[in-house]
Amino acid sequence: MTSFGDLLGPQPTLLPGDDEAESALLNHEAPETVAAAHPTASIAWAYLAEAALESGATITAYAYARTGYHRGLDQLRRNGWKGFGPVPYSHEPNRGFLRCVAVLAKAARDINEHDEYARCLDLLEDCDPKAAEALGLADRARASRARGRTRLKSGSARLKLSLLPIIQCALAAGVAWFVATDIVGHESPFFAPIAAVVSLGVSLGARLRRSAELVVGVTVGIGVGDLLISLIGSGPWQIALVVVLAMSAAVFLDGGPIIAMQAGSSAVLVATLIPPGNMGGPNRMVDALVGGLVGIAIVALIPTHPVWRARKDAASVLATAASVLQKVADGLVANDPKPIEEALRKARATQSGIDALRTDLKGGREIARISPMYWNHRNRLATLAATADPIDNAVRNIRVLARRSLTLVRDDEILDPRVVDEVEKLAHAVEVLRQMILADPGQKPDAAEAARVLRSVAAGAKPELISNAGLSATVVLAQLRSIIVDLLQVAGLKRISALATLPPTVEHPHVPPEL
């Protein structure tokens, strides 16, 4: 018998069991008595743990299960188990140990000890994939595996997204070392590849700025350090003084984090390792310059697409916005706060996506500026960059709409069904807008199609929908109209043109409506 299909894995561990304890339990002897007489028998502790858990004594169950678990581990190790490998549930004497692990998992879950719960599920999975189902943990085990797959999938997605920046950093480090040693002639230019990696990083935003800050920071740190150490000597208080002055000068010149950090570390280097007047300081400055320039050259020659990442960021935010609006509509239809509460949680979690959009837009502008391969993408990038503020504003207004919708449902306020229809139509319109963002030039839906769908929603956002309505219904419609204006700007309209699509709420509106 082999390890559940793994021909190279360890052989299954089959415990000999404790015949006397098992016989006593089968003859309905009290588990407490059996455990006292046979304290090494996991099966007795399993009986105690299961009974305690069923009666609601979770902590007692946890203690019994933990005891049986450790007794079982002792037996497994004495029988050749190395801490991993199959312990088949089908082998009856193994069940005492496995039942203790299952109760320990359930008790840990009930007291919110999530790490222990996950560890026990993993142990059951490793011992016998069928054990969790047999012991009433199948759904939980599947959920745990699903979470593991989700983490693996999200990790793979992050790696895929950052793979090119990682390759850029690796190439820049190697090229920077080559340039500094073989061309410049430095013997050990360790800081050149460091500077290349620091200036690039995995994030696409502000790479040019990082390179400039790094070079200036090193220059300031070495200049201040070399000057002062030659005058006052080296020692604890001298190092502290040099770091204060170097970092203060760097912050005075520029408020970026890298310039201050490099100024301080370079000043420490001069004060501790490089004698004043030695060429080590200037060489480090040259290495910093080499690393920064090589990093910029790598970005220019092997660039990431300036639009792709920002476009995905924008589409992701809009997908969340569409989902939030649909959940709000569902909650309003059913007069149920739960979908709206979930929608509000999702809406509040969008800020990181918006921040990522702005960062990737900044990085895209840098790439389009320094890489000849993407000079022709500048107009497209500018069009996408113009959507950042309206998307941000729309999401903020959606949060307000969700909050007020939640209040409306909790207060059991009367709401015209046509308002709910408007919210649902807007959710559909946002999905069209998301598809527009992802579409390549010439593909559908384009901006005109997205604007057409939004205009149809705007036409229905009439003030009569809230005739004799309460405050919450009025706010919901007002936010709906604000969101429409924001999203029409994402579709390419000017703000004044977007306002003109809305039915008037007063006799003489500031922006006359479209005819």
C-alpha cells in the first residue's frame, strides 16, 4: 500500500491500536474511566472531546482533543511516522488520533483560533483526504482549500503583473555592475546594481524621480560626510551629527523619502568605513549615477505597456462599482439591508484600486516620455488619465448612495420603484463603461456607445420620482444624478455637457438641459 497514489511518498502509518480501551468503550464504559486506565489511547480522549463539544463545552473539548492529539502523535512517531505522510482513516486504530484532530479543528474554529483551525485541516488533508468528510469537516475543508487556491491564484496574478518589472530590475543590476566594472573601472562597485534596483523597483510610478532622488541623496550624504568628518573626526556623536545634517540638507532640497534615506546612509558610510578624502565616496556617487542611468535605459529599451496596467486598474474599479450598484438595487427591491451592507463594504474597499490607478498612470506617463516604442501612446494615455478623477468622484458618490440606501431600508421609507430601476440601469451602464475602458481603439463598445447608455439613464432621473418622498429617497436620487455626471465624464463628455443630460429640477437651471 502506498501514499494515496504517490509511489515515491512515505508508506501509510497503521497504528496497532489499544484493544482493551476500544473494547471498554464498545461496552459503554465511561470514557473518563477508560482514559484514566488507558491514558495513551487517543480513542478514549476522542470520545471525551466529542461529548464535550456536543454539550457546548468548547474549551473542555479543546483540552481533551489536544491531549488525545499529542498521545496520537507519540504513537505515530513510535510507529515510523516522520511528521507527514498518510494515516488512513480506513484503518480503525488510526481513527482515535484523527477524531481528536477533527474535534480540535472544530473547537479552534469556535473560539476563532483561525491558524490552529487551518493547521488541523491541513493535517487531516495530509493524513487522509477522506478523513475530513468522514468527520464532518468536508465543507470547511473544501472552503479552506478554496481559500488556499484563491491565495495561490492571487499570488500568481501579482507575480504575473510584476514579472516584467522584476526582469527589468534583474537586467539593470547585471548591466550596472558590468558598466561600473568593465567600462568605468571600479573594482567593487556594489552600489551600482543596488542603485539600479532601488531606482526601478516593482512599482511603475515615479521611477525617474526615484533615480534622481537616489543620485542626489548619495551626493549630499557623501559631500556633507566627507567635509565634516575631515574637520571633526569620527565617533558616535560625530556620526549622529553628520546624519542629522546630511538628512536635513536632503529634506531641504527635496521631500522625497529616498533622497533623505540615501543621504543618511551615505553619510554613515563616510563616517565609518571610508576615510575622509578617500576615493570611495566619489566612486559611490559615480556608482549611484551609473545605476540610476542604467535603470532608466532599461525602462526605455524594455518598457512595460504604458496603458495596460492603468486600464486594468480602471476596469477593476468600475467592475466593483457596477457590483455595488447592483447589490444596492437588490437590497432596495427586497427591502433587505444585507445586500446593501455588503455593497457598502465593497465600496469602501475601492480606495486602494484608485490609488493603484493613479500610480500606474504616473508610471505610464514616464514610460511614454522616455521610451520611443510608446511615444505614439501619449494621446491614448492622456485620455485614460482624464478618467481618474471622474472615476474617483463616482466611487465616492456611490458610497454615499449606498449609505443612504441602507438608511432608507432600515427606516422602511417609501421609495418609488422607478428609482430602483434607475439604480439597476446605472449598474448596467457602468458595466458598459468598464468594457469601453478595456476595448482597444476601434473596438466596441466605444465612448459614444457608453455615453448613449448613460444618457438613457440620465433621462429617467427625473425629480418627480421623489414626489412626496422622504429625505433618504431624495438623497439617493441626488447621488444617482451626481454619479451619472461623473460617469459621463469618464465616457469623454465635458462636465457642463454631462450636466445638460439631466432633467431639470428647477425652472431655470444653471445648465440648460439638452433638447
